[in-house]
Amino acid sequence: MNSIEDKLKKMIVKASRINISENDINEKINLVDDLQLDSIDVMKLIIDIENQFSILFNEEDLLLDNLSSYGNLLNYIMKLTNKEK
């Protein structure tokens, strides 16, 4: 099964600047502090997510606080795709 969670974890592992596995990613892991993504990395990840899930992030939701953790990002994607966790 290739769920949204699995796909997102793979994308985050690929974007991360540190050596991390999908099993290391949890709801609270911070994309910037824990995975060392900079603003350009985050924007690239957002573009990849939009393409992968055929969604568009609202400009006002692109605040780093809203998308800072895996859990926040996953919840946002679920909301845009009308899926439940």
C-alpha cells in the first residue's frame, strides 16, 4: 500500500540534509530544526508535494509555522485531498 503518509515520508527523506530513514520520521519531527531543510529545500518539497498529490498550497498557508513538522504537513495534505488520517 502506498499511502499519503508513505509517499510523504519518502519525499521528506529525499529532501533531508541528514541521513534519516522513513522509520525515523514521526508526527513531531521538525523539517527545519531536525532535518536541516532551508527555505529553498522547503519550497522544493512543497512543489514536489503539489505535483505528487495534485494539490495547490494556498499562499497564506505557506507560513513555516503551518508546515514546520511532518505532522502539520501531513494534516494539511490530508485536508487538501479530503482524506482522513
